[in-house]
Amino acid sequence: MRAKTVLPAVAMTAVSMVLTLAVVVMWLGTAVPWPVALVVGLGIDGGWLATLAYERRLAAQGDHSPAVTAVGWLFGLLAAGVLVAHALTAESSAGAWLAVAWLPVAAKALWLVHGLWERTALTAGALGAIRGIQQEARDEAAVARARLRAEAATEETRLTAVTEAGARVARVQARTAQTLSRAWSTLETARDGEGTGRALTSVTHRVTPDVASRWELPVWGPSEPVPALESGPALTDEALDTVVEQIRTSEDPALSYREMATRFRAAGHAASEVRLRAAWKRVV
């Protein structure tokens, strides 16, 4: 990983130094002896390389010097300025020379990038730990998403089942209410019918005297509880026979069974229909 940042910086530095030295020798060689131009070119490259080496040494020690950095950038800008000046004064290929004038500054920028990489570089163990943490976080996130999706699907199924059950109950209640409504309407029609009322009255009048001529519908809904009627003590067979005989012979001619039963209950006595009829048979 270190070679990915240091090799481009080294290559750009070498190209920049060779290009700067060549331009200085060609540009100043016509005005001064070429050894002097060579010394000037080597001075620019040497200063640039010396400051770079010192910056690298400080970086290896975990230190940094703004002054050294400023001097290094000054040499880089000087080399770039020489290339720009040569491109502007060149009689031919001015555009090509101007196009490569940024190489010294680019080389300096690459070394800056390499320094930033070194300050943020981690060991293989640390990188492995980070990858493990990231993988664990991704696994937990995936499990959480799967759990949420499963819970959402379960809740959707439950709500669907509850909704369908509620709809079925509502349909049953609606059908029941409709059936009760029709039955209630039938009872209401039967009660309000003139012929039906007379027929019921004529029938019930023979069975039970003094019956009401109008019968009421049963109560549909909440109603008040009716307290149970208190019944008298049960009579023995002998006592029941005596009471039945007294009531039957209370008039002349003797009363019928139905008249006797009516007076028996009107007097407040209590006995089942079976026992009362058996007592009647015994005394008669």
C-alpha cells in the first residue's frame, strides 16, 4: 500500500528535476557558460531535494516543521517559475513547455499526499480489527432488518386474521338481526291483526277467565327482573283431598273440576296440576 503513493511521487520528482535542469541549461546556456547554467539548475533541484529529504526525516520521526515545508514549496514554485518563463520566451513549442511547467508543483503535491497517507496509515492488525467491527455491524444490521421484516409480516398476518374474523362476526350479527327483525315484524303483524286478536282472545278466554283481550309482544332487550311469587307450603295428600272436597261441595250442584281448580288457586293454595287432578279423582 505504501508503494502506491510513494512511487508516483518519486517518479514525478525525478521527471521534474530532469526537466528543470534541462530547461535551465538550455535557457541560460546561451547567456552564460553551460557549467554555470548546470550549477544553477543543480542548485534549484538540490534545494528542492534537500528540503524534501528533511521533510521526510521529520515525518519519519512524527514531527513537522512549517519553515522547512515553506522552503520546499518555495523551491518548487521557483522551478515551476523557471519552466513558465522558458515557455513564454521560447520561440518554438511554447505551448508544450508551458504544459509541463506544473510538474514541480505536482511532484510537491504528491509528496504531500504521501505524507497524509503515512499519518493516517494503520497496521494490518488494526485494519483487520476494523474490518471485523464493520462486518459485525453489517451482520447486526442485516439481522435487525430481517427481524423487523419478519415482525411486520407476522403483524400483517395477525391483523388480516383479526379483520377477517371481525368481518365474519359482523356478517353473522347482521344476519341474526335481520332474522330477528323479520320475526318481530311477523309478531307485530299478528298482534295488530284484527282477526288474529279475536281468535286468540276467544281461545284463551275458554282456558283462562278474565284474560286480557290484547296480548303483548315479548320483551326484546334489557328488562327489569321480576321477583318470584312466594308459594304457600305444600299440602299433604289428605289435606289436599279435604280442601278439594270442601271447594267442590261448596255449592249445589257440585262444582266442575275446572271451577274447583280456579277457586282452589284463588284461595291461595298451591299444588301441581297432576296432584290436583289426582285429588279430584280420589274425592269424586
